[in-house]
Amino acid sequence: MDVGSEQAGKLQPGTKHRFNNCILVYIFISLGLALVLFLDPLVDRPAGLVKLQWFSRKPLSHGLDACSWDYEGSWKIGLAKGASDPLSLNISSEPVLTCANLVNRTAVSFVADPFLFIPPETSAPQPLLASFLFGNRGSDGVGVVGSVGSGDAAAADPWFAFYEMKNLERYIGELGVAVSYNRGASWHHLGTALSEPFHLSFPHVLYDNMTGQYLMFAETSKAHDGAIRVYGTSLFKFPFGWELLERRYPDDGGWPATRRWFQFGAPAKYVDTAPVWFENRWWIFTTRVGSPGARQPKYTLLLYTADTLLGEWRPHPSNFEGAAAAVALGGRVPFGISADARSARSGGRPFVFNGTLYRWAQDCSRYYGEALLLMRADVANDSSYVERVTARYEPRHDAMSWNAERLHHADVQRMPDGSWVGLVDGDRYGDGTAHFIAREQWFVELKALLLRLVVLQLVLVGLAVALLYGAPFLQSGWRATVYGPYISSLLSRLVLPVKGHFVLPSAFLYRNGGGGYGSGSSCYSPMTRQLGPVATKVAVAVAVSVGVMAFLPWLVYCPRWPISVPPFPSSPHYVPDLPYIDPEAPYNVTNLAVVTGCSATFMDRLENLVASLQHWAPNTRVVVYDMGFTSDQLGEIRCWSGIELRRFPWEKYPSHVRDLRTYAFKGLTFELALREVSNVVLWLDCGLELRGPLASVAETLAANGHVSVQQSSAPGRQGYPFGVMSEKYVRRFFNFTDEEFQRIKDMPYCAGGFQGFVRGSAAHKRILDPLVACSLDPESCIAPPGHNRGQHCYDQTAGTLLIRHNNFSTCLPRALSTTQAVQGTVAPATELLV
């Protein structure tokens, strides 16, 4: 290519050719990168097309410890009951199955998609197997049986629950099973019922009279083979021993008709297959998953009928009528009975009630888990199927319940007395957005910035190419065209040949030796010529300012504003008029041990606490209980000087203790440390820092057998209405009279994060022993229904009421020895010793 300049003309033809090719390759690569970055936020939000996980060996979307955070949420399973019909179910205020139930067998982040299975009499587990699996059954166990798929049930025992559980080690769904002997009030996790190399969910279990075995229709769309899998197990192996019986490929004319060329012959995806026995045959609902970006509805409901579940599945004639779908080409899908995002995806086991077919559906119109719908089939015959919404169950939207934000699955069955009992799932949080922002938002912002930089450099490269190759265009046939004069005028303003060089006609980009502004300078006014120096000065000033603030921040003036602290309405330190005196005191506290414990999210604040202890109490024994550290954090803690690391024995306590949000672990840790660490123990929360010697603390411990520090507010001033949790639950649990509760309810809190006990002291018996009993009873004391931090202070409420009831004068003034740690800082006293 002739570049039309003296400089370029001196280049060899081969060199010029390679130079041109390099420019073209560079431009194409930049265009491709810009296109990828432009499409990135439009695909798989919020992570985008290019995943940070590709560049990291550690998982980003979830933790590794039991009940860890997960982008997909924290689903739990609750109990649903209804009086006479399934249209008005009451969902339990607390879940009955959570990730904490599984902690001693499998580390999972959530449990969801529950199916309640009550074996019919003809399919009850064999006696030897039942005894081996479940041991002796309780006398209060009551169960039900009945016609499979009818929704009716009679007495049988035990009850089983099958559910999806998100295995954090493999980070895919597996299917778990639990058993209950008390009509679903409590459950015992038995283990993993089914595991595959791909994700599993929706374990629809039923007993097939035709084959005399149990069948499971599990959701296996992540196998990417277009099949619906049917698993089976025998009477002797139930609830384990599931094996693949068949892969069913439904007769679905809608997928080939709606599949786009860029989907490269991909098979269909079917989810949430749910059969039900109705009108002497099986009605089988399944949902085809599409891509709205490919002009396919997200969900399309399909219906099949069959004489036997393992026999031929015949498409119901209603499928061939198609379904309205605004996103689809022509506004309609050619095969399916519904493409409405509010009801096209099944949400549980269908059932028959009073001769009418009902189907659970998920409302996913705005987000996953928005609501749960109960659909009633008004017409269900050989030629037509028409259904409508007859009940709608929404999350509580109270920001504190276990199902506050999402609800999407139910399975209910009818009891002999006509009532209804079943399982539902829900999530307290809408999604894992907060976790994503903390871990991956920076990468999303980096990609957005990179897109701007790529576009900017493309503009600069384009300008450079215009400068390099502009002259030949000025000399070419542009002038011969109709628009030639206009194009030539435009190019002449952009590219000016001056003695073989090409320059922009700007006063500050080119200036000849005589002080002029080149041959094109006459086109520009004096004001234009002054813009260059002004812009240069502004750019330099901004660069210098940014540099000073970034690298020399102490030189930047920072104004100080006065801070006013309102006075306390009364003396902040409360001392009883007649303090309790321990007859066994004083105690020997020379072997005082400081104990703490927390999970992975408190690691930085634990560093602050340990560093402050190493400075102010270097000869004091320090024990850290592992409440959920990662393996890397455990390795780091083991290297700290003078720190003893112990594992908290979750398996010895009820499942609610594993949920750290109940704070039941605190009182139990106090008791555990007094047994296995030392006879004198001081608990300090990981969020605290020691700011002085422990002399006054040890003195109080020796004199009273207990020590704490005072904290603002009081049990009677917590929540709305004031003191509701304390009065309704904690007071009754400790059998305080109303008069006594009124006396102590407004006394200041004794901090639950700062508690010291001497083994065998009066405080041990009068405060710690009742606190341990409270910690072991979630419903009546430590975590009553509707609990949250705004309504209840858990161990601190219980401990304070016990301290004030017994008139202990052991709550020292606040901030005497400790202060709240600041996340992400190092304790100012000293660096952490390792």
C-alpha cells in the first residue's frame, strides 16, 4: 500500500505490508475485545460473561463450611398445616429442616424442594430395615397412608422428607432424606439418598403399585442430555438404594420449532416433573426451559398422560393448541399448555381434592421465589386442560422470618381427620447480592473500565491511522464524487501535509520554528490558539493534586468538626442496693483463661482481640473455639503465639445451636470451657479489644465468682412493643413473677460478649446453669418464634435477667477494660505476634 509520504515511501514493500497487517490484526482484536466487554453485562447477570472464577482457584460463589453463605440463598424447610382444605395453609414461624440438621454428615449451604412421603401400608419399610435405620420409634409418632397421588392418607409411621441439599464441597445439588416420628414437628437427617455427577433437585418420590417399588422423578436438567430421569428403589432398600431405571425423552414438538440456529442443536431442558393419579391414569406435568434472549419463553408447561409411569407418555391434546407468549416469535409457542412465567413451572406435588386436580406452581414473573400458587383444574378431560389460580402464598416480607423474601415449593397431604399437613421451603433473603458485591463487584467494575479504555484506544488508533493514511485519500477520487468537496474539506481539517509530515491543525500540537502555526493556522482564531496552553495547565494541576492526595495524604488539609456527645439520662453504672454476697468467696483466679470463638467473617476482628491480649495480658492462657473458620484461617491461627485452638463439638448439641444467629453457642461454650479449659474462664467476643490490664476484672472474679460489663439499653426496652420477647418467653422460662420482672426489666444490660465465671461458684449455679438450659430450648427461650436482633438479645437478655434477679453487683462500668473492635484494623497497642 502506498502511504503517500516521504517517510513511509522509504519503507520496503514487505515491511509496509507487515505493518499494515499488524494494524489490521490489532484493530480486529480490539474490536473483538470491545464486543465481548460490551456483551458481558448483558449475559448471566450480575457476574457477566467473563467470570472472575476463571482466574481463581478458590470458590467465589459460596463458602466451604456448613451453613456457609451462598449466592443462591439460604433456603430452609418449614411445616405447613391446614384445617379443612389446602387453600388456607398456616406456615410454621420457624423452620423444621435447615442446613444445621445436616452439619454432622454433609456441609451444605441450604435445603430446598421438600417432598413429604408417608409410606402406604403396602409399601411400609421392612421391619428389620426400619429397626436398622431408625431404632425404636417414639410413642407419639403418627403417620398416614392412602392411594398414591390422591392426596389422601391414613395412619403410618414414620414420615420421610426428601429434599435438595447444596453440597458445598462439590457445589452441586444432592438429594437428602430425613425421618420424623412426631407428625413432622422435628426431623432427623439420615443421609444422602441420591448423588450424581450433575446437579439434582426436586426429588418427587411416590410408591408405584404397578411395579411394587418406590419411584423418584428428580430434576436432572444439568446433565444436558434432554432426558427426564426416573429412579427406583426396593422395599428393602428404601429410603436409600436409588438406581436409574429410565431416561425419558418426551414427545415435544415445541423445542425443534422454537430452537434457534445459534443454539447448535442443543437438547431441550425439562425441570420439575410431577406426576399425579387422576381419572384412572397418570397426569404428568413437566416444564421446558427456554432462553428469552432466543425469543423463547423462560418456562413452558407441558402435560402428558400415561397408563403406567414406566410406560408410554402421550402428549395431552391441549399441548398442540400452543400457548401465548409475548417473547416468542408470533406471540405464541406452538406446543405447550402455558408459557406464563407466573405459573408455568411446577412448585411441588400435584394432588386431587374432592374430585378436582390441583397443581402447585412457582410465580417467577419478577424473580425466582416471588410466590407460590395453587392452581385448580377447571377442565381436565381427554381433549382439554384449563386451570386457574385458586390460592396464592407469598413470603412474609418482614425482614426477619426464615421465609421473609422467597417461597417456591410445597407438598401437602390430607390426614385421616380431614386436616392437611405438608412441607414448604423459603428463604430469608432475596438472593446473594450482598455476598456478590463483597467478593466480585470490583471485577464487574474493572470490566466496565476496561471497556472504556479499549474504546478510547480504538479511537486513538483510528485517529493515528487517519493521520498516516489521510493524504492518499485527499489525492484520490473523492473529489470526483458528488460529495467530494465536502469530504476533502473535512479531511483537510483533520490531516494537513506539511513537508511530508502529517499533523493535526491544532495550535498546541504543531508549531513551526518561526512561531507560526503551520499552513492551516489561518483557519483558527486567537482564542482557539489559547485553548491548548490552558488545557495543558488544567491537566497538570489535576494530575499533581491527585498525586499529592494519593501518595502524600498528610499534606492535604482536613477540617475538624466538633463532636457533641449527649449525656446519659441517668448514671450509666447500676449497682444493686443489696448486692448478693457469695459465701464461698474469695476464689483463687490465678489460672484465669480467656476464651473466645467465632466464624470466618470475624477473622480480622479476632486478630485485633488476640493482638490486644498479647499486649495487655501476655501471660494469660488464650483459647479460641472454631465456630466455622476456613482451612486457611485455621492454619493462620495455629501459627499465632500463645494461642490454643479448639474445635466446638457441634455434634453434641441440638441442631439450632449450629445456627450462629441464635447465639445459643455462647452459654454452652462458657460451660464447656469451665469443664475442659480451666476452672476460671473469661469469655470475650471476637469483636472486642482489650484496652488495659485485667487486674480489675480478676479482682471482681475473685470476690464474686462472676464478672461482666454494663451495656446500654435493657431487656425491657428491646423490641416493639418494648420487652415483648423478654416478657413473653424468657420471663416465663425462668418462672419470674410479673412483679419481679417489672423490677428488673429496665436495669441495664450486662454484656453477653464479656462474661467471666468461676467453676462451682454461686454465679455458676444461679446464672450459668439456667443460661445453659435456656440455650438448649430454642422455642421457649434462646430463639423464640419471630426472633431477630431488633426484637431480642438472645443470651444477653437471658443472662442479664438472671444477674439482675440474683442481685449480683458484678457488671463493671462499660469500657473499663474493653472497647468494640473496628473491622479491618489492627489493635493499636501492638502488632499480632506469631
